[in-house]
Amino acid sequence: MKSTIVKIIDTIGIHARPASKITNEASKYKSEIKFIVGGKVANAKSLINLMALGVKVNNKVEIQTIGSDEDQALAAVVQVMKETKLI
């Protein structure tokens, strides 16, 4: 298992457009990818799950990856979050 914690800087939080990009990227990997916020856990391959977290600006999100390509999956998801200016 690999994990990292990121802080959301987008004033809207995780909204539809970046969430869609995250799920598209996450779906490319075999590993399980989870977002954890305030005790709530979401599957990063599910747009509905990500949106249901209700992540706001300044929230800290733990991203966990578990599987054969966990390193690449974690790096790719974090990169997408940087590109969409979430973090």
C-alpha cells in the first residue's frame, strides 16, 4: 500500500470537471485507489463516490493505492490533481 496526503486549494473543492479527470486516470490502473476525507472513503474510479465526499477548499485528502501498479497509480492521480489545480 502507498499513500499520500494532499491539501485541496481549489476554492470550489473537488467538483465535477477535475473529479471526472481523476476517475478517468484512476481507471487506467489495476490498483485499488481510495480517497479518504474525514473518515469517509471513496473509490477514485467512481465519479459519484468522489463527488459524494463533498471535499472543500483546505480539506486534507489521503490518497491510498493498493495493487501491482500502486506507485504509478498514486503518482498519476496526484499529477492530475496538480494539473487541474486542485492541489
